[in-house]
Amino acid sequence: MTDLGHVLVLAGGLSPEREVSLRSGHRVCDALREVGVDARTVDADAGLIPAIAAAQPDVIFPAIHGASGEDGAIREVLALLDVPYVGATADACRFAFDKPAAKALIRAAGLATPRSVTLPKETFHDLGAAAVLERIVARLGLPLFVKPSRGGSALGAGPVRSADDLPAAMVSCFAYGDTALIEQFVEGTEVAVSVIDPGDGPQALPPVEIVPDGGTYDYTARYTAGKAEFFTPARLPEAALKAAADAAVTAHTALRLRDLSRTDLIVDDEGTAFFLEVNVAPGMTGTSTLPLALEAAGLDFGGVCRGLLLTAAQRGN
């Protein structure tokens, strides 16, 4: 038992990212127990509210990925239950989870982000898919990157290097969401920069360079050991490393996040960091970049999680 009292780690949920969330949640829970915290995991399903009411936790650590876990819904419920929790508020989550909305706010904050088009599935049906796709290619050029406007873990997302491949990419995208974000594909180094705020302001952890086996950092590459190679810190010039770190802190601040986040970026050959998206519930698995960044910074995973819980408990809702 510690001064934290009883802690619940929320994991699972009902999104396509359920299995990853369970892995994240159990890892967080195990790490907390190693540093003396009275913690256990609870699944975010229909029994969640009764489970929280019965457990009466002092503070909660959400480790739920995808819809409900990152769109603000679960955090809205936690606020209704008046239980302190780690991470962004429901309002902030709603903006961060909606990739086009986040890009607009990030652009207003002065960061670079790839040019893009956002269109719902109905537009392709009503106006004719071929004509719409032709105009997209004419406007943005090739290659492109297609992904659902809401969601994570690269589900339904992928690069498009030929106009002939665009229809199939759209079909894959719409399998995971009703609105597609089509971006210019920026060539460069893919990096993930985690931000933590232990109570004295957001600070960037060392940028993690991601080199996926096969060239695309898809779902398999993210969560299968050996399918991607990581370099921490990223193999970039000091100026580019600083630009990536600064971009992540700017994104965290502009989107009014708190406690922790992870920003995904592409750093081009000129050292410009292009914002792709931000994650309010970063993965905590053995192949996730936030734990790798903590290790590179010489920080203990369980100790950092405990510190974030203490901050949340002292803050309340």
C-alpha cells in the first residue's frame, strides 16, 4: 500500500484495439505493483461502472486504445463518477482523436502538417468515387497516405503510390471508419515523441525512430516483436531532434492535453518535423515507443506511472 491508495487500470474495451489495450493495461498494472502500488486491472465493458463503484478507487489509469478510450467517452464517465484519472480531459480527447480537427489546431499553432483532404464515405457514393479520387490525386499528387479520420494502431491505414491503388486503400479505410483522411505522403524519418508532465510542465522524451520491416508501420509491425526496428534517440542531427521534441510539446500544449501523450511525426531531409497525429493513450506494450523512450531517458516505467497517478490524485477532476 502506498499514499496512492487503491488504483484501477482500465484496459480492454470493445474497439478493434482491444487486445493491444489489454497488453498495455496489464503491463502498467504489473509495473505499478513492482513499485508498491495497490493496483489491479478492470475491463472497460458493460460491467465497468459497477466495478468502479464497488472498488471505490482513489485514482484510475486509463490504458484503453481506440474509440471510447481515446475519444473522451470513458473519461466523461469517470468525471461523472467523480474519480480522478491520468490523462487528458474528455473535451481535449475529442479534438485530439479527430485527426482533421487536431491537424487544424496544430496548423494554427504554427507546426507543419501534410496537406490533406477529409471526406466521408457518402461523398464517394453520391458524387462518384472515380471522379472524386481523380480530383484528390490532381490536388495532392502522389504518393498519398490514407487513414480513418478517427482511430489508431494504423488500422485501415496505408500508403498509396499509384492512382490505381487508391480505390482499394479507400475500401480498407472505410472498413474502420466512415470518414477518410487522405494526406500527402511526406518522405523522411518516422519518429514518435512521447511527452510526460510530472507536474512541472510537459517535457519531451527522446524521439524514437521507427524502421518497420517491409517499409510500412502497420498494425503487425507495431505489435509483433521483430517486425520493426527502433532507434532511441532517433538517428537525426541535433537540430532535427530538437525540432521533433519541440513539435511534440507544442502539440501537447495546443491540444490542451495533460500528463502524457505521444505525437507521431515525419522529419524530412531538411529537418522539418511534420505532425501526423497525436495519441492521448499511448501504447504501453513491449513494442510500444513510450516505454522505449522512458528507458532511453533513464526513467523507470513503474515510477513514472506512479508519479502520473500521484499528480492526477492531487489534481482531482
